Amino acid sequence: MRLCQAKGVKAIFHKWSGVSEIIQPSPMVGGHSGGVIRYATAIVEFIHNGQVTEVMPSDIIFYDSETVAKELK
């Protein structure tokens, strides 16, 4: 587990998760044929209330990264 900031709130990162969504074919003539979209999310626990939620990777800043460590000094 790593301390982080998720959507601007202090949190604990638990793990990466993969999400798959099925996209139905377009009903339009010449439209896309459908398929599967897959993307990564993070499972985090907010420190202030213990809520566990799923967030996008772009919404996370890890406190132990070199960039953040320099900014906190």
C-alpha cells in the first residue's frame, strides 16, 4: 500500500485493476462493428472516511515519487 492523493484527497493506494466494457455494434449503416474497451483503474481508500473507490490513474499523485518529495521540501 502507498500513500497518495486521489482527486485531491489523501488516500491509500491498494492496487491496479482492469475494467472491460463491451461496446455494442452501431445500428447505423457503415457504423462501427462493436468490440471491447479495456482500461486500467486504481483501487484507493480515502483516509478521512475509509471509503474504498475506483479512480482513473490520471487522478492519482503518489507521495513517495521523487517529484512530490522535492515539492514537499
